Amino acid sequence: MSSDSNITLSVVIVSYNVRQYVLEAIASVYQYVSLPTQIIVADNYSKDGTVEAIKTQFPEVTIIENKDNVGFSAANNQCFERCTGKYIVMLNPDALFIDTSFQKMLDYLANTKESDSVLIGPKLINTDNSTQVSCWKFPSPVQHLLELFFLNTLIDTTMYQHRELEKETPVDFLSGACVLMKRSTLLKLKGLDVNLFWMDDVDLGKRNMLIGGKNIYFPLTTVKHHIGQSSKKNQTIVISNQIISKLKFYKKHHQLFYFYSSVPLFFLQILSRIPLFFVLGIIRPVYFSKAKAYVYTLSKFFSYLVSGNQNPM
């Protein structure tokens, strides 16, 4: 990463067939951030005219035009290589600033020690302005057991109590929809792990804590997040990665008890979902896509266990 003393903030956005959302995200940066800012967009071979629209409406934005969908993590890492700001924010293409409160998050980070490794994320709100969950505790086999029996909607072991999140609070990890960090922190963490698609933000938080850093939830800044606009178009990739990347995460961080205890739980979860969603598909055809996604996940699950393949899906 090169350095440019004229740039304070580098904004990194990865896009994939979400033209209107990414245009709104870029516009929100220019509207609500007054610091010297560069915006870098890595486009993963969108077919909806995203690149052309950005070039037309925001010619000053740096665009990386990938000739294939290289994935979220790899595309972010491409952007990181071109960042010149003292501070770097990862911003999802379906997230946007809605006021000037982002400055408060920057001020908080500026007031920490230069050597401190801090990841800081805002309060996220949904399209309807309701609060969106944006920080969690690390996953565990208990969580997977609850998910197997659909009990996670009643008892969620990854959630923080509301009272814990009324002010800036250290948490296990933050939503990757909007994460701010110092350039020095990014250099220590060396970007995102491309082998942990869908768990890259969890892994980033874990690695930051392992080097003595903190992950801070900061509710004084609010960002709107139209959640899942890219991922909802491909449930096959989403579901398979949600499961298999958790196993990769446990193995990477030497949590072998978690790894081996989660394998049978995930197997039962996949196996039970296939007939369930096929039956539900008779009532609502939309469930057929989920059933097919779990069939695909089952094959990938066994492939990973047999080969230990670390490549992303």
C-alpha cells in the first residue's frame, strides 16, 4: 500500500450486480464525509452496468475491473493495495452513510494510541430504519446445536444483551458491512483471508484480538445497510459457505474440539434440511432453491472433509 499525505480516509467497496446500491453508497460518502477521501471500488464482473455507471457519475472513483467474480475477500484485498489514507473503511455496496455521524467514529479512532490495533463498527439500521444486529460473539458448537433444532431464534448464544450495546463496547467481531481501522492496523492484519468467505469478518476480528487489539461497537455512528443485496441472489453459495467456512475457521485457529464436535452437527443439519425444504417447496416453490442449495452443500461438505480443500467456494 502506497502512502499519500493528502488523503485522510480510504473507502473500499466491493460490488457485484448491485449498481443502484453502490451508486447510492458512493454518493453518501461525498455527501457526508468532509475529509480528504479516496474511494476505491473493486467490481467482480457485474453484468448490470455498474462499472459504466460509476465512470459516468463518479469519474474520480478508482475502479478495479475484475474479469471474474474473485470473491469478497480477494476484491477487498485488491483495494487495500491501493489505499493511501491514514484510515481505511470497508463499506458494503448496499450500505450508506445517512448523516455526518461517521465523523464521531473517526474521532474515536484518532484519539486512541497510534500503536493500538482497533477495528470499529457503527450501529447498522435496516431499510425500514429498525436496528440491525451488527456485532456478535464468536460461534461455537452450542450455537450449531441450537440451529439444528431451529432453537437459535429463541436462544441465540452469539448475541449481546441490548444493555451491553448502549455505548462504545468491546465485542468479539463486527459486521463487515462497515468497519473502520487505521492503516497501521490493516498492515498488521494483512487483509482478509480469501479462504474464509462468509467468515472473513469473524476471522478479522479474531486475528485482531490475537495480536492484542480490540473490536469496538460504536452506536454513536449510524449507517444504513440494505442487507444481503448481492448474496441473496445465490443461496447455494451462501448456505455452503456459512457452514463450511465455520469449520475452516475452527481449524485455522486450532479450535479442534469445536471442529470435531461441529462436524456431526452440521451433517445432521444439512441432511434434515434437504427433505424439509423439498416438502415446503410444494407449498411455496421458493423453498426448492433452498433444498437444492443444501444438496449442493452436502457434496461440498464431504469434499472438504475428505480433501481438506482450503479454496473458497
